[in-house]
Amino acid sequence: SSDLTYVWNGLFDRAIDVEKCDYFMTVHDDSEFYPSQGQYWADILINSLLNNNLAKNFGVASPEDVRDARKITHAFVHRTHRDVFGALYPEQLSNEEHAIWISRVYGYKNTFLHPEGLIIIRLFIRVKH
């Protein structure tokens, strides 16, 4: 299994079992969300899962990533995701496969991408002199 998959799954389990969270989002240290308005993003993502016509809190939601609007790079799921799949990500997935898997696993009717905001990913490049 991928080391990063192990970390994400461990954080997901801790959020549910220890912190008693209902929702979980994969966020990276180089991400910025715009517009930044307090609970704005949380409300949009929660409501998209709560109002799913198939089943309440079923699916995955995400703000659209400006680098690739077809892939979910910041997955937002409810605790029921673990009931269905057993973990955030299957343990055999590599880091590169996370976005592909989560973008496809729920199908288009249960995948909620929100283009009304942006995720900016900063790239840091080390220059050697």
C-alpha cells in the first residue's frame, strides 16, 4: 500500500472515531480557497451531499481545481463513505491514483463539483545557485 494512502485513511478514521466528525476533506498544505468567506465552502459542500436525491450524505463533493476540472483533488465526504468503502481510499492505490478513483467511484450523479470558487495550488520551486 502507498504510504500516503495509509496516512489519509488514518486521518479519516481518526476524524470519525476520535474527533466524531461527520464530514472529512482532503486538503493539502499548498492549497488556497477563494473566495474565503468563513463557513462558505463548508456550507456548499455539506449541502450538496445532504441534498443528494439518491441518498442523504452519499457521494463526494469538491471545489473545482483550476489545474484540472475533471479530477477531484480535494475530496469532501461524509462518514458514510467509510460504511460503503471501508476506508477513504483503497489501500492499494498510489497517491497519483487517489484523484482518479474518487472522481469516478460515485458516478456523475453523486459527484458534486463546484466551479463557483477556485482552488489555487502554489508551486514552490527551489533554485540552486
